[in-house]
Amino acid sequence: MAQVIETQVAVLGAGPGGYAAAFLAADLGKKVALIEAGPKPGGTCLNVGCIPSKAVLHVAKLIQDAKEAAHFGVKFGDPKIDINLVRGHWQNVVSTLSTNLGRLCDARKINFVQGIGKFTSPNTIEVEGKGTVKFEQCIIATGSSPAKPPSFNLPTDRIMDSTGALKLQDIPGKLLVVGGGYIGLELGFVYASLGSKVTVVEMTDGLLPGADRDLVVPLNRRLESIFHKIYLKTKVAKVEDTSKGIKATLEGPEVTEKEPVFDRVLVSVGRRPNTGNLGLDKAGITLDAKGFIPVDEQRRTQVPHIYAIGDVAGEPMLAHKASYEGKIAAEAILGEPSVYDVRAVPAVVFTDPEIAWCGLTENEANARGIEVKRVRFPWAGSGRAMTRKRTEGLTKLLVDPKTERILGVGIVGVDAGEMIGEAMLAIEMGASARDLAMTMHAHPTLSETIAEAAESVFGHPTHAMPKKA
């Protein structure tokens, strides 16, 4: 007879949203079963996404910093790269973090059930090889997977998605990156730093289509010196697996070589929610037109005792949003009045320079007809940026012209992602530009640029030209 595991709360998926929800529900006194297809908690983000990519991005940045050290009178030789040790670095990080998550599960007496789970009814999930989990409430947190157009489904490992690219099987001489979004640019930067000639193809007229153009310009300029080619308004019409490599047929206004051959191809054209093959129909849940699970402000689905969080519950597909939603769902299960009511969601592109933003973007303000006052502080006026010879950065604030409240913040520059936390707090707390301007910032730091951008609202930033009378 198949085993039956009875629990109060079943969490399907142990990524950043799932384990955050499971941990909080257990802390609040619930009996929890955490179901995960992989061997340990962590999901895509920890095992084949956020964490591994940031580990290899750190290596790439070290290589670039060493190249540019000559500006400061320090010269290094060409790097000698041991691809096995580079890969081993991120694998060690992942192993340590996943082991720690396992210990945190055990400490909370969470029943970790390893196996692929599918709903068999609104109150049961069949876990392959383990039996049936019977629950009172459930949180679906199964995440997303890389999207891959059918034209790229050739029987070869030379065409990779982001998961395949992180395996770092080799350093290809020529790499084609299909898609100029954050995943393609981050991994393209890694491979270019390791020694590949990287060509990026993007269908729209700019890299990072969702970001404000003034934030993308400094990154675009730098990547032009690191990548072999960047083709905009270009598509890959066809790919063929040949004896010499992957032949790609490129169609675009600036394409000079119509059928170049690449050693490897990275397809990074977005992600799709993991909502198929879950037996959602057996649970009574239907999907929207984009394949997401509709939820209310407490992340509750149309089945009142089942919740959905993270990538399966809609855009943006970000780990920190999933974690936040997981905690909301756990508290809602306990009867707390918690709701998903955020003023901003931070986004970070971990290229070099980094781009980070939160709250209202200029693109959104224009599209929605929202009046804003835009102020920008160029990092050419930052002493800290100058000491690092990285003055290409920019800090931008979007301010309500009537109340002076901060509506949005965008930053491009080194370590921009480390600065966005202050911006998030300002937006969530309803801070005004004067609040930021009058907050003392340590000198010399890059965070000062936030204060100086705020001072620009009133026309008197210390390290920029004064506003003309």
C-alpha cells in the first residue's frame, strides 16, 4: 500500500519562494511538508540560476579588473583559466548553501519529500516514488524554466539554455547569444571575460528592452568593447548543426556576415512558468492566457485553500519577489491580514556595470501619462567613482512634482545592486526627495550619488553644476 503523508501545509516546490513559505509556516506552528523534485531545497535560483551565475560573474569581473589595472599603474599577465576550478567554485557555493537549507528544514521539523509532485485532488499530491501527501492547505511554488523556441531544438548540446551555459563545459571560441535581456548579457559577459568571441543578437532596437534607455547606454558602450558584435533589430532565422559548428542565419540591418558559424549558441529569450504537468485540473485550478496561476492579494488561487507564489503566479519572475510572496501566503494561511501590497520590486542586472531600478520607471511613467520630475546625477561628479576610474555611472530619481515623493529610482554603475536597498526603503516609506537630500551619507561612497540626485531636485547638488537662474 502506498504511503500517505498527512500534513497541515504542503509546499510544492522548494525554491526561494517555497522554502521561505515553508520555514515561516513551520515557525508559526504549522506541520509542513516541503515537496521538491531535486535532491535538496533551493530550486532553480540556488542550483542552476541566481547563485551559480553570480559566482561566475564574480570571476569574470576579476578578469576585467585585472585587465584594467594598468590604468592604475599595475600590470598583470594574461589570465590562466582552469575551467574546472571555475565551475568548482560555484558548485562549492551551491553545495554549502543547499546543505545549510537542509539543516534549516530539519531544525524546523519540516518533512522534506523528494520527488516530482502532481495533484490528484484538491487535497492530495502524488509524489513519484514516495506516496501521497494529504494536506489542509497548499502553496504552489514550482518556479519557471528557460523558454526555447522550437527552431533551436536540434539534437546537439552545442545549443544551450542558461542551465547548460552554467555547466561551463568549455570556453567556446565563438559564442552566439540569442536575446539581449539580463540572462543573455550576464552569461555573455562571463564567456567574453573567459575568452570567447561573443555575438549578441536582439530582436528589439535596444539591449534590456524593459529598462530605461539612459540606464542602458553606459552598459551598452562598455559591452561594445567586451563583446565581438552586438546586433540590434536582428533575428536568428535559422540554425543548422554542421561539422564546423552551429551555422546561424542572421537577418538584420547591420548584419555583415549572414551565415556565421559558432562553436556554441546560448538561447536566452525568456522563461515560462512551470505550471504544466502539475495536475492542476485535478485540483480545480485553471491558468490564464499566459500560463500563470491567477491569485488574489493574499496569493490565494480560485481554490480557497491553495495558494500560488513566485514565477507561477505572474511577472516579474524574480527570486526575491517569490520569497516575499511566500511569506504573505504563509501568514494568510495562519489567518493573518497580510496582503501583497508593495510599492516597488527591485530589479538588478549583474553585468559590469550593473543596472538596478525600483518603483516607477521612466518608460512606465510615459506610457501611463504620469507626470514626474526627473533628476540625474552623473558619476563623473563622484569622488568614489573617480578613484575606481568608473565614472560612466548615473543615478536617477523620478519624483512627484507636487509632493516631492520618490516614485522611482534607477542606477547604472559598479555595485548598483548594492545601492538599490536604500531606494527601496525610500519608496516603501513614502520618503521625499528632501528626506534623501538631508540624510547624511558617508564620504566618499557611491551611495552619496543618491543624496546628490535628491539635491538636484532643488537645484543645488554639491558636486554638479548649479541650476541656472
